[in-house]
Amino acid sequence: MPKSTRQSQRTITHWLMKTEPDVFSIFDLEAAPNRSTCWDGVRNYQARNFMRDQMRVGDPILVYHSNAQPSCVVGVAHVSAAAYPDHTAFDPQDPHYDPKSKLESPTWFMVDIQLDWIFEVSLSLEMLRSVAGLEKMELLRKGSRLSVQPVSKGEFQTIVKRGGKRA
DNA sequence: GCCAACGTTGGC
DNA sequence: GCCAACGTTGGC
């Protein structure tokens, strides 16, 4: 997409973001200053484009624990800062270092997210597969690997309703 | 640990 | 531009 039209028509307003709880869990997010963090380390172009070109401050996010036992949607956050360059790509010591990302023309971007609430009930993939209205959800597609992905408003509301709010 | 499904790389 | 080889993600 040409730069001039990158941000023209916005079609997505709700999101799901994956994190491995062994690396950074929703409880780490809860414990972070201001219950917020920069979402660094995304190294996939489609996911980057979503963050850079579509996400806006305030957009709601489902937080998903991948590589967990079982993997679950665990709570709700929102975008608290729009996309800016991911500095971890510039640092040779960082595991997410990428030499092709230059200070003057960064390849990788990140947003900040802030926790809203943790679900009373974690929602596993197995459970979500049985919920009416989620048949087309990207997360439930076989082979789905996108770490930042769109969620429809309906899907979002259905999931939030099931999750409840932890006391 | 296995392996399917993807994304990226690089030879041609 | 094609595509085989390779690396990664992530459920199970």
C-alpha cells in the first residue's frame, strides 16, 4: 500500500495480541508501572502493518496466552500509545535485534498497551471453538500464527461476556 | 517432542 | 519471479 493511503480507510478497531506467559504474561502486565507496557519484539510484517497503520489509541485488545497449558484468552487491554519504532531492533544484544532496521528508517514498530481487566475465567481454544458466533475467528483458524490480529466487534463482545471480570 | 502451517531467504 | 530449503510458531 502506498504511504499516502496507509492510514486512509480504517476498517479494524478491535484486536487480539498474543504473548507467551513464560516470557510476559497478563500478570506481568498487571504488575507493570501504570499497568502498561511497550509491545516490543513483533517481527512479522503483517502484524507490524496492523500496529503501524491501523491501531489507534483506545482500541480494545484481547490478551491471549500462547504456548500455555492450555492456551487461553485471559483478559482485556487497550492501545495506550500509537505505533513508534521498536528500539529493541537496534540493539545487537537484544534477542529481537534486526540489523536491517535502521534508526533513520525503522523496519519494526510497536505500540503501548494498558491492562483493563483480567478475566474471571480464562477462555481456552477448546472452549472458544464451541461458542456460537466465533466460527470465523482468526485465532481459531487452523495454522493461524499472526501475533497481532483483527477481531470483529461481535467476536470481541462475545468473548468479553464469557470472560467476566476478576474480583 | 512432534509436526502442520506458515514466512523468509536465496539460488537460479 | 519461481520455488526449494530452511526457520519459526504454536497446538497438541
